[in-house]
Amino acid sequence: MLSAVLYSTFFRITIIDNRMNTEEKIKDLQSLLPQKVIMNVPDEEEPPALFTINGVEVLPKQTVSVIAAQKKSGKTNFAGLLMTASVSPDHQVLNGAIRSNGESLMILYFDTEQPLRDARRTLRRVMKTAGYEYDEQWINHNIVSISVKDIDESDRMIIIELAVREYKPQLVIVDGIADLIYSINDEKEAKEVMVWMDYIACQYDCAVVGMLHLNYNSGKIGGWAGTMANKKFTDCFILRKDKEHGLFVVEHEGRGESAPKLYFKIFCPPGDKVGWWSIVDANIIPELTKEDAEEMDLRKLMDAAPLPCSNTVLVTWLMNTKRWTSKSPANKALRKCKDYGILNSRREGKQSIWYMVSTPDAQEQGLELSND
């Protein structure tokens, strides 16, 4: 009997408390209402876009965007290209197809799913593509990469926000969104994470880019997280892998103008486990093979070499381009050049002399050898 009375009393108190809370909330919302009335005022200045891709400005501050692809189809590589464009001396990559608007950006890159070894390889590729030393510390170029793979899902968003407060980035990349929640098919969780990303972008005046997987069957972004992303995103980048030609295709959809397709590949010469990114001309893709792409990259590289010159000079020059880290892979690249008919060599005393096949033999034409 006593327990029934206590329960009844508690129930009445709870109802009263809830009613009071409801009334207070109504008053708060009532006072907020005039602030939400849309007035005709001079247009606000658009937040600045951080990048330009094929002539179209993308990723404005205070917005949320998405990079989506199937597994191993280039999401992280495309994020790496954005980082490369920011840190490279001329703030561009892929012959200017991707440009960082203005000075070097502060970028926070969060990895939720990759092993540390894979994450490091991507960032090393950023440094090599930008022309820095293989072992360069990317944090010295305003790229801070944080692994949250081993942190509980419930804590990942907290540590990301703490890092955003600490480093004050212009661009935040979350690779990937699905690992911030327990289930991408949970509507409530999906809404919460998208609202949170929008909050981070607006509260800290940055652009937020999240990565999601595409469904294998439909080719659409998966789960409720994908549904919410489609509603919220400002820019959506869909990555597809062209296995036949060994390249990646980037399709862009923006709120306004959409950028033309972008084609790129990873160039890993013999002996190089990291490689770098290079652009592919869309006009030659139908006839392109992996061997053709490798030959094109090597030919372009050798066009800038100090030829004709000795093997020692050329190997040193290759290493100074910061593409190779030792003599062995550089020599392997030279053998590939010979196989493709780009370079040839001849013996002169105790050393080998390299020259372009398209260039007459140095000795016969009396060309001065490079000693640079």
C-alpha cells in the first residue's frame, strides 16, 4: 500500500515537473520566434571556397561535403590530392586540375578505419607528389593526421571536436563517417552525425568532408547515413575505379555548378612502394593500358632530365627529384626507360652515358655532356 502511494506521488510530481519543463520550453521558443523571421536584407557574403577543381570552386567554409566510393576505389587517394594541392609550393596538383585557393590550408585528417601503415603511405604519397622529401613530416606543412580507429565509437566525435578546437583547421576530413556510429542503418544515429558535422563546420568556420561507401548493387551511398548525406552535402564526389585502364574517375555534383570529370592514377615505378599521383587525359583513355600510362609518366619525367649524362649523374638527378629514396629503384626505373625505348645508353671508358632515343647519339653529334 505504501509503495503504491509513493509511486502515485512520484508519478504526480513527474507530471508536474514535465509540465513545468514544457511550459519553460514553450516560453524559450516563443522568445526565439522573432529571430527566425526571414527579412529582406543585403545578400550575405558567400563563405570562401577552399579549392577549385577543373575551374569550379568547391568545398566552401561552413559546409559539409561527401566523398563516396566502393571499397578500394580511391576515396583516400582523392582526399590525399586535396592535401597535396594545399601543401605544394604552387598550391596545385594534377597540372592545375585541383587548386588550393590561397595560401596553405590547415587540414585535419581523421582516419577511422585504416591501419596506421596504410594511412602513413597515403601521407607519404602526398609529400612525394608535392615534391618534398620522402620522410618529410607532414605536420610541418599544416597537415595533422589523427587515428581514431582504436577509440570507442561513442568517443570519436568528442576527440574530433577537441582536435578541431586545438588546431583550428580550414578543412576537416573524416575517413570515414560510418565508423562514428554503431549502425549506418539507424536513422536516429545518422541524423545525429550529420547534424554534428554541420555544427562543426559552422561553429568552427571550416569545411567538413566525410567519406562513405557506395552500395555494390545500386551504386548509391549506403544506409541512412547516405540518405542524410544526400540531403546535407554541398559537394559530393563519387570515385570509381577503372580497373581496365588502371585509373580513378572523379564525378562531382555541387549545389550549383558541377565540375567536369577528373581522371588520375597512382604512378609507382619499379622499386617504389609509395608512388605519386598523376593526371590522365580523358581523350586517350579508350586506348590506354597500364603500360602506356607508365611509359607516359617516365617519358615526361625524362624530358626534364639533364641528358645526355653519365649514369651516376642521372641516378643522382632522379634521387634529387625526391621520387626515389635509393639508387636501386632509380636504376630499375632507368632499365624500364630503356625497355620502353625512351632512353638508350652507351659505354664511354668506365662509365655509361644515357641519352634520349629521340636525340642523336651524343658522341656522334659532339653534344656536351651534362655534369649537373
